[in-house]
Amino acid sequence: MKKVDETRIDDLLSQLTLEEKISMIHGEGIFQTAAVERLGIPALKMSDGPMGVRKEFALDQWINVSSTDDQVSYLPSNSALASTWSREQAYKTGKVLGAEARGRGKDVILAPGINIKRSPICGRNFEYMSEDPRLIEELVAPLIKGIQENDVAACVKHFAANNQETDRLAVDTYLDKRSLREIYFPGFKAAIDKGGSYTIMGAYNRLFGEHSSQSEYLLTSILRDEWGYDGAVISDWGGVHDTREAGQSGLDIEMSVDGDFDNYYMADPLLEAVRSSKIKEEYIDKKIRNILRTMLRLNMLGDDRRDRATGTYNSPEHQRAILECAEESIILLKNQDNRLPIQKDKIKTLAVIGQNAERVHASGGGSAEIKALYEISPLLGLKMQLGGEVEVKYAKGYYVPTKIEKELNWQQDSLKLLQEAVLLAKETDEVIIIAGLDHEYDCEGKDREDMKLPYGQDRLIKEVLAVNPNAVVVIVAGSPVEMGAWSDDAKAIVWSYYAGMEGGRALAKVLLGQVNPSGKLAETFPKKLMDSPAHSIGEFGKYGKVTYKEGVYVGYRYFDSYNVEPEFPFGHGLSYTSFEYSNLEIELDESSVEDDVNVRVRATIRNTGALAGAEVVQVYVASKEASIPRPIHELKGFDKLYLEPNEEKIVEICLHKDSFGFYDEDGCSFLVEPGEYEIQVGSSSRDIRLTGNIKLNKKYRYQ
Ligand code: BGC
């Protein structure tokens, strides 16, 4: 974490009155705190969110006050970014987000969202990265560094165990401490320790009965005392419920959703509590220190301002970076008989079927909404890439009813659209179905009811495949959907998350072979909802209390350990070329570093196909002699290699003690047991190509 001159904090703190201090620790606008002009302390200006800088709101109301000057770059969602499995893309995406935020005059960008994808139907999954803590750890750090290089604070959210939208302001989460430490905390810890996140956002949900945004356990015991966090903690908007608890916890800034700022819990009520000695002023001083430290880190105070990065938004460089990230995020799930890519010069007519072909998604989803400068839809992308020689015919294929129409009989219109689409599919050289979800489903504030494709799309896909078995199926969505009704019949299935303003162009380039796909699933795609551990073992989507009974068996940790066949496994993603894995070498060194182990895993990866491409090589560790039940294997390292045809490279991934431990509740620390461990190197969690064993002789502990 960036060091600052603490004497400057002492100096300012000594000059602040209690009233001024209180004004700095709560919203004085929907998205900012108050300035103390007398001392040159500016307001702290914040904005959502993970996919770009949100539109401009009035100071005290949720009213958009700008017309066109707050249009911005719309970045790939965190789910798309995670599918790249690329630290470099994470860093570049961060740089774009930070520059845009600074360009719009913001100090804090309320991103990234990294909550664990515990269930496939959590409404905000599209904003989050993965079901796997190690993948999150590895991507969140460069993403945050990229953001903060622009003198803008990242605000990693929502701490912690915030994994459902149902009853989101009150739901009380219960889980064992081991799962918290192994699954739900590591991303946040890495955001702080490795990414150096200047701020962090509390969550709406309760954990063990305490509201997360004012939780003594989360914010004081874990974040401050154990992890030594000295950045600023911001509540989720309306996440504070009690003056005393918030005032005495590790929370620094209370934000909320209404304009009655003086009555926020950490405004007049807290002032009163301090004045009447119910709460000690030293609690307030701690908060002020964290806020001033954050401002110093951002070059916001005094002469530092001359050095502050200025940022910019909507630059062509940003658009290029966004395209590159989108290209790497697209996942080729199935490609039987090398159905893809489509040979552009061999076709005269192309049918594009399905409303997600023409839909744009930027402006939906809740707080992640973006007023995009532009957004290229898949249909536009295809037409732009194909040019004038291919006749592209579009059929909606299904009807998306408006809210009012939902009540009426819209099915009849839908049937007509389906028939038109099927007819079109019969008479064109190539057919691409572009189906999926939209932000009616992938949405803050509500979870999906099931994993099914809405609007009768399963039927559409089946009927189109029946008349044209070569039809390519593309799903654009923010979270997994059931595919069993047609996945065996489709030869090619392509997946795109909401991939930003260049998403349609990126998708077209993949479909037409101008880009070789290299995205990999950062989450398991179950066959059906009840296969998912949050539903088959645990509780999800309830009001009141929710218990994560599945414990550490989240995502592939469950599917692979319990032999439940997914539709597509974690880490899966095909390429138009092929890769051969060979020569596994594992070197174990337990003596040259004190209290740690060095395990060097090396393998040779060769591109055996005719096209240049990229492979994400994944390393999983399986504990063979654990004294407690552990997942059958866990991702502990990965690297993305770019290879020309016939080229081979040696990938080297180093593992340390934190790749072997489990959280030992009795010892209150992670424990590495001596014994045998299998090292697996593969292309997905279920496509392990090489294995080897090591034996650790020592026992290690770590936090
Ligand atoms: C969301 C946060 C968001 C905040 C401000 C809340 O409803 O949970 O993610 O940053 O609003 O818009």
C-alpha cells in the first residue's frame, strides 16, 4: 500500500473541528462527501462502477443532469474480463477505467465487484468475476493497480459474503469460518495486499447477524486488526443501520440513497453521540485519518494536486483496449466438426436470428449501467466485418414483451416471429442464432428464478437446428443458462458475457475467424440449477437467514469432488487450433526459503494446429492425505501463452505454501500438512493433461 507522510495527517486532523470531521464521514451528496474548504480538503467524489463511469447525477437526487457530455467508454463486465484469464488484460482494463474516472473528475470508482459466484442465478453475477478465489486474486490485483495509476481509488466491493440479491438489504448469512477464509475472503485480501486498493465497500447483507457495512467482525477484527488495512472503508448505499455500531466500527464513510444527509446515522446523530460522550471522538479521528490518507494517496491535497493525473475519456486508445479485451473474453464452448469459423468467402447469404443480435445492454443492470458513447451489437458487428458481398438477413425469432405486455397475450406474436426465423434458416447458406439474457434477468436487486432461457428461446433454437443442423448458437448473457434442450444438437456454441462497447465487433471477428478464441470459463456451467451446490446442499434466495451449507464446495470444487457432470466445466474454452501438453517437470525445494516451499511446475505447450492461438494452462493441486475433507482439486496457478503454429513454449508456474493449505479453524490459521500432493496441469478442471506427485516433508502455517 502506498506510503504517505503521516505528519500531514496529524497536522490537518489537529485543525479540524468535530463538526467538520463529522461532515467528512458521510454523504453530503448522493455520490460525494463534504469539503472543508478552510483547510483545502476537497470533497471525495465517487461514481459507479465496474463497466465504466456512470452517468452524472444531481448532487442530492437520482436525476441524470447531463445530456451527452457524460457518455463514456463501456468496458467489458468483470465476468467477461475474468474469462480472458489474462493478468495483462486486467491491468489494461483497469488503466482504461481509471483514466475515464479521472477524466470525469472522480476520486473513487466503485469497482471492481468480486463477490464469489456461489449460485448461477444471482442477479449481479455479471458484475462479478468467478467462483474461484485464486482466479479472482490473480486478476483483481493488476486491475486495481491499473485503475489507481490514474490517481483514482478503486473501491473493491462488496465485503463480504454478498452472494444473493433476494432480500439483499437484510439477508443474514451464515457459513463456517473455513469457507469464509478459503473461498469468500481471499479476493478481498488480495485486492488489499497485492492490489493496494485505496478503498473498499461494505456489503448490504448481514453476516452472523451484523450488517456488513458496519460490522465489528468484518471491518474491525478482520479488515483493520488482522489485515492491517489503513485505506478508507465506504458503506454500500444505505448499508448503515445504526449510529453506535457504525461509529465504532472500521467503517469510515456512510453513503446512502436519499437527500436527507444531516440525518444519516454518521451525521447529526453521531455528532450528538460524541458531544454527549456516548461515543469517543477517537473513533472519528481514526476515520478521518483513513480518509485523509486516501486523499494523500490520490494527490488530492495541497501542492500535490499539481502532480495529479488528469485522465481522459472516450479516447481511441480506450476503445482499442476494450476491443482487445472483448476479443479475448469470448468463449468457444463447442465446435464439433470444426463448424466454426464461418468462411466469409464461401457464403452469399447469412441469417442472423434472435433479438440479442440487435440488442444493446450498456444502459441496464442497476448501478453498473453505462451511458455508452456507442455499443456495437452483434448484428452490427457482423455486418461491419462481412461487408457488402454477403447478404445478411435478420429475424428477431422471439418477442421480448414489455412490462405491460407481459400481462397480455404476446405469445402469439412470438410464434409468428419463430416461424419467420425457421423459414429464413431454411433458405440461407449460414445461420447464426444469437440468443441469451438481458438486464431484465442479469440485474441488481433480484435473482433469477431459474436458469432457463426466457422468451421461448429454447424452442426457437431447437426448431432452427431441426431445419439447419449447421446453425451456430451464440449466447450473450451475464450468467449461465440451461442448454440441455439443444446443446447435443448444436455443432457450435459460442458464449459472450456483456463484453462492452466493442462486444459485437469482437464476437463477429471470432465467428469469422479473424480472431482465434481464447476465453475460458471462470465459472462452472451446470446442466440444471439443482445441480449447483448452493441449491442442492446449501440455501439460496431465501428471505431472512441463509446458510451456506455446502461450505467450501463451491463451483467446480463441488462438481468435480462429487462427480456431478456439468454442461461445461470450469476453465473450459476451445480454440480454432489445438495444443499439446508434454514434459511435466516438478521441482520441489523446501530448504532454501525460510518457512516456505518452492514448487516449480514446468510443462511444454505446443501449438499443433494451423493457426496462431492462445492457451490458458491451468495448475490444480490435489491433496492426497488430508486429515479433513478437502475438494478433490483446487486451481492454484495459471498462465496464458500465445503460440504461433508449431511453436512450443515452456510454461513455468511457481507454487508456494499458500497453494497447499486449508484453513484450520482450531489453529486460526491456514495449515499445510506434510504428505503427498498431486500436481495437475490441464486445459480445464476436467481436462487434465499431465500429472505428477510431490511429497511435502514439513508443516507450514500462514494467515
Ligand atoms: C450497489 C453498489 C453501488 C452503489 C452506488 C448499491 O446499490 O450495491 O454496488 O456501488 O449502489 O450506486
